[in-house]
Amino acid sequence: VSTETITAEQIAAGARAHELDRAHVFHSWQAQGPFDPMAIVKTEGSWVWDGAGNKLLDFSSQLVNTNIGHQHPKVVAAIQEQAAQICTIAPQYVNDARSEAARLIAELTPGDLNRIFFTNGGADANEHAIRMARLHTGKNKVLAAYRSYHGGTHLAVNVTGDPRRVASDNATDGVVHFFPAYPYRSYFHSTTEAEETERALRHLEDTIILEGPSSIGALVLESIPGSAGIYVPPAGYMEGVRELTTKYGIVFIADEVMAGFGRAGKWFSVNHWNVTPDLLTFAKGVNSGYVPLGGVAISDAIFETFRDRVYPGGLTYSGHPLASAAAVATINAMKEEGMVENAARIGEDIIGPALAEIKAKHPSVGDVRGTGCFWAVELVANCETREPLAPYGGSSPAMAAVTGALKKAGMLPFVNFNRIHVVPPLNISDEDLRAGLAMLDEALSVADAFVEA
Ligand code: PLP
């Protein structure tokens, strides 16, 4: 653990901030009492410095959003320049940063997703996408997958298929969940990926028929589920979902909030299968979260519904100039510096092979999977039964021990239930990436000690 380039003043400021935090800040997804958050006093590229001055490799990209790393100078400058011109303007007025961000995003999204509605983040992007789908189809019900996350607001958390929904659920709000294709823990007793695709699609079609196609307005699906486990859909699955939604007149909403903007080695994960959804939601990587921003990319057909009919929705900060300027600068920097290509290369040449070696070496590693800079390592107590090293929705002494070992080694990891996600910035250097993978390799020996003999 290195403490280079941190001053005594920064450490003192971190300590003061920590004290004020404990006195006054109410945190997301926590029991407030026992929570002892880490102060971060400096960030740069793939690195952050904690309140004690320790330099940590950010293998989490925070909440998988800093796709371009921390403090990218081109984006910092663009935000400063925009702030000097127009900090804020209401959404009903034209703003050059917003217009250019919309043009760039529409150009990158597949097919005829030519119009952009901007939101403050991912949850409200999904809320608005569903509202658009319901109004477009005149149908209320929404299908969504178990093992998914779509956001923390009322409808978005009801669409979510993970314990965060169970904790907040007080009305299903017209949402019906189905089982996704997840080869490692197949719900369909599949033994091959082809079987998984075929059976998962049959289950989805049965769900549609049994729920009544005439009542289902939307199907929401993460193109590659993120915090639920980065389980990449098997070949043919996404194409099949597109076919079924078209066949039954259901709006297909691809949630690319985490999987989009280069994270999976392509601008959008749906590009892996040449699938064009009717609506595509994004946030996080659109501007690496430097200023909050999300949105919905809208197909021509859905846009036509609202050509002469009022869209009953909006936000004070829709297309906020600072957020939009950050998006323009982020997308341009990603293009200029070949970051999406880099994500694809390091996924294929470095992360994939290293994780395959790690899996072969460590009995605690049940599965490794992913693409680009979007990988999961799934830990098990027993490789044969695949019993998770922490229960679904919880943690365990084993996971706490391996997380502690990673932090001690100098990493800020992304850990969820029985999984460690390898989700560094897309522009991480090969050297830093290899160093992080070596930290992971070493820390997993701690997990191995918990594996049943
Ligand atoms: N959808 C997905 C796939 C996400 O991963 C997230 C956040 O992690 C969201 C939606 C919600 O985004 P936000 O937290 O910006 O509201």
C-alpha cells in the first residue's frame, strides 16, 4: 500500500469530513449506526487515496460508472468551461451542450434510436422508459427478470429482481418477474448454453402467454446484468427476446445503465448481438458520473406517439448543461483515446486469460465470466454443489475476509454477495490491470481456506 502524494492537510480534511459525515450524512442502502464509511481525499485515473493516505487501485470504477477513470483532464476542463458560460438552464430552452450530447448519443445508439430524453440518473431513465412504453402501447403490465437491478425509485425498484426490491416492495406496480438465462445456475436444468437459450426463451414465451400479451406493455432487461452478477446472456437469447417482444407487441427496453458506454467492450452491450431495442436506458458511463446524468434513447415509432400527444413527464434538470457538457467531453475523449477498443482488447487479452488461470488455481472460484471491462468472479463453498460462499442477498465471514485481504493489498474492490467484480476503468493501464489481477489472485487464497474439503 503506497501513500505517495498525499499531504497532511488532505489527511486532516478527510478526518474532519468523516466526523461530519457520521454526524449528519444519511447513507444509501445502510443501517446507519454500524456503517463506517471510508473517506476518499484524492482521485486520479485508476487510483483513489483513502483518509489515511493509502493509495488504492479502483477496481470498482466506483459504482461501475467511472469508465474513463477519475479526473480526466478533458472532462474536468469541459465542465469548468461550461460552468463559466451557463451553469444551468431549464429544459424547455435550447442549450448547445444538451443538443450536442443528444446528437452524439443518438449517433452511437443502434438502429433508429434517434431521440434522447435526459434524466438525472438510471432509475428515472427506467421510470420514464416504462411510462413511454405504457402510453405507446396502452398496456400497463411490465415484465422484468429476477437477478436484476433497475434503480432505487418506486417503479424502478419494483422492476428490480434482487433483494433491494424485496426490502422496499409495497406494491408490485404491475410488474411480473421471469427467470433469466443464467447458465451457471440454470433455472431450466440446462447442461449447454444452447439448451439454456432455448429453454429460457420458452419460459419467457410461456410467461407472456400466461400473463396475457394484451396486458403487457413493456419488457425491461439489462443487456448484460450488472450488479446481479455480470452473467452474459448465452448466444441467441437477446435475439430471441427481441423476436418475442416484437411478436407480442411489447416494448423492449434494454437497460444499459451499467452495461453501456463501452463497459462491455462495445459502445452498447446490445451491439454484441446486433439487437435494437425500442427504448434504451443509460446513465453512469455516459459522462462517467462526473455530473449526474441518465436518459432514454427513443425509437422513431415511439417518438411518433408523442409527436402530437403531450408526453406527461419531465425533470427540472433534464439535460442539465454541466452534465451534458461532461457527456460531450466524455464521449469525445473515449473516441479520441480508443477507450472502447481498449476495453475489448484488455478483456480478451488480459482479464479473460488471467481469470481463467485464477479459476483453475483456486477451489473457491466457481465461475468467471464477462467481456470487456465487465467481469464477475463467483465464489463458492463447494465447486460441485456450487453452494455460494455467501447466501443470496447477504455476506459471510469468508467474503468479509477476502474483501479485507483485497483492501489490505491496495485495492478498492466491487463485492456483492458471493461475487467479486472486475470492473476497472476502460483506460486502465495494462500494468495497473495486471497488478490488480495479481492482488485478486493472492487474496483468493483467503477464500480457499473456507472451501469444504
Ligand atoms: N440500472 C442498472 C442496470 C444499474 O446498474 C443501476 C445502478 O446501479 C440503475 C439502473 C440505477 O441507476 P441510478 O443509481 O443512477 O439511479
